[in-house]
Amino acid sequence: MAKRDYYETLGLARKSSDGEIKKAYRRLAMECHPDRNPGDTDAEKRFKELSEAYGVLKDDEKRAAYDQFGHSAFDGASGGPGGGFGFTASSFADVFDDLFGDFVGQRGHSNAHSGADLRYNLEVSLEESYNGKSATIRTTSAATCEECGGSGAEKGSAPATCNACQGAGKVRAQQGFFTIERTCPNCQGIGQIIKNVCAECGGGGRVAKEKQLQVNIPRGVDDEMRIRLSGEGEAGVRGGPPGDLYIFLKISPHSLFRRDGAELYCRVPITMTQAVLGGMVEVPTLEGGRARVTIPEGTQSGQQFRLRGKGMPAVRGKGFGDMIVQTKVETPINLTEKQKGLLREFEAGVDKKNSPEADGFFAKVKDLWDDLRD
């Protein structure tokens, strides 16, 4: 059976540009790639045809020979040039690079590797969160070795290119139709071999070093917020860029205030007489001042009063949240006999309208009991 024309296989005209050839191959090869069509022999056959066509047309010399002699350019028939232009298993590796190169990076290998990001946990008080602060922290991480400049080789020498992978950091092995690529075991993916190791860093190019950093904590930060210090993580390998340092914040509990986002809650105890007769109480604010709250007559335990703008500041923004004052009516203790007598006298003069909530509750309880007896 005669071979199909390579241009026809890719759905292209003979005047197509290199970019059009590559684009057409990528689109068609992705559709019928064996990994996407497991067990489909037709798809596998189609993929081989596409790869063979592309392997020829992407190469200027092979394409010129094909345009002049057709398929005979590669089988030595009909006066074609014959040997030297065959599509072999190694050609598939080049085709694979062209197909996936933009997704996994261009061919070639960089010996530089980025440094790792680091985490630092920092606890701040609620007052520090309210006002903002500048903190000094100390971290220990991998820093570029000053003795060898990060090369890992002793001064006056330099790393040599790995003979096993020729500096690529990866080696290939043919397994049937596919070419498998793996990290070079000789250089561990670095692409270089150090013969004369730096005594300071042991060939790693990095040493552990403590450093002191200033951290500006903005106003209003909350739990689990993080601050990123660019380039303050571990140093890169072989001149690679450093990682970043992420500072995770934790707000320590406060003895008076509880925070919920931009709002602050303060639980304030009031006396029984204040709750009954009403009055005025002073409450603290996180900024260090005081605020007055009017307690109306008949205030109940748990009743809330809102103080506008007395909460937490917005992070990197304008305005403040509110402070919520929650009352807690305190039952008097350690009463004298005289005080107890006055309360009994008071109790004797109280009727249902003075305690509507209690009266309503016990009325419902009575109804429940009556229903159960019926």
C-alpha cells in the first residue's frame, strides 16, 4: 500500500510555513496520542504516521529532499538520495520535544535551581495588631557559600560537565516506541560534576547561616495572615534565585477583648441595681482610652451595645470596625442579713409584670405539665 503524502497527512499545503507545520502536528498528535487513546491501535498507527511526517517536514534538508523526490528520498528508490534520511526511533525523541517542549520547558538544562521557600511563625498581641509594629526576627537557612561563590568547587577550580548526560541533567532510554527521560544518576540532575570540592560547604554551594530581619507588621492583621519577604528564603543552588520567607501571624488571646474580624467584643459585668435602675458604665478601648455606655432601665444579661469605630482597623485600608459591649448582670454574693431582709421585702412587693420573661416561661411549663396529665 502506497504511503500517504506527508503534507496530506498533516492537512497542509506544500507552501506551509514551519510554524504552520508545527501547529498542525501538535493539534493532531495530541488528539491521537496513545496515552489519550489506550488500546486504540488505529490511534497509535495514526500517531506514528503524523510523527513520521512531521519528523521529515520540520527538517529543512529532509523537507527539500521530500519535495523533490517524495517518499523515495528515504528508501533509495527512483534515483532518490536514499540513506541518511530515515525516520528512526531517535527521531521520535526529537518529535516528542517539539510536541511538549513548551509545556515542560525548552530543551537544554540549567544547572541553577531555585531555593526553597521558608515559613516563620510569629505571635503578636492584639494591641500590636491594632497599632502595627516593627519586629526583629532571626532565622537560620541555607545561604550561598562565600568561599566558592555557590559553585561547590574549591577556589581556583570549577565544576566539570557531566559526561553521562553532557550537562543536560537528564538521560534518555528507549523503551519500544517511547523514549523515557529520567534524572541523570551520575550528577543527580545538576549537569555538573565537582572534582575539587569546596571545604567550606562540602560541595553543596550553600552553608547554614543565621540572619536578622526587620518585619513591618501592618495595622489590623489577623490570625493566619502571612507576610511575604521576597528573596529571604533559602539561597538557590548554582546561582539560582533564592526562595521567599513567609511569616505566618498568630494573634495571642486578650484578657478583656475577643476579636471577630474587624469587630471587638467586650463582656462587661454590671450590678443588679444598675441593670434594674439603669446608669452609666465606663469601658476600656483597645487604643488605651475609655468609652461611656448608657445602661437603660431593665437591661438584661447578654444585652449588647455597639460603639461605632471602636473596633479593629482595616488592613491596609481606611476605617475601623465596631466594638460590641455585652452586659453580664452579676448576682450579688456575701450579703448581710440586713441586705437579705431588704431583698425579701422587695420580693414580696414584686408581681408578674416585673418579670415578664420568667412569668411567660413558667406559664408554658404549666401548660406542658397539664398536657402530660391529660
